[in-house]
Amino acid sequence: PVHRRILYGLNEQGMTPDKPYKKSARIVGDVMGKYHPHGDSSIYEAMVRMAQDFSYRYPLVDGQGNFGS
């Protein structure tokens, strides 16, 4: 369910496709502080997998730059 918490956190921050990019540390910190207090590595790894087009059928997160490579 960390994926669900990430998507909920992005929605709560107002991160929609028409908004500018934000640093992943801000998103990871917000999700870890509010919804998933089990460490940041699992949150970041799940967010990277959601951005990779070969991991899921549909990419759920639009990663920018060196995101997960």
C-alpha cells in the first residue's frame, strides 16, 4: 500500500500533470511524515517504479531527469 499512499500524497499536494515538477525529496518527506513512517527508501523505490514505463502497464508518476536510472 505504499503506492496508494504516494498517490494520495501527490493528490493532497495538488500535484497534477499540469503543474511544474517538484523535487522527489519533498514528496518522499511529506508521504513519510504523514502516511508511511517506515523509512524513506521504500517510498522512493516505489515512486521510481511507478515512473518507469517498463515496470507497470501505465506509468503513474512522471519522473523528470535522472529518475531511477
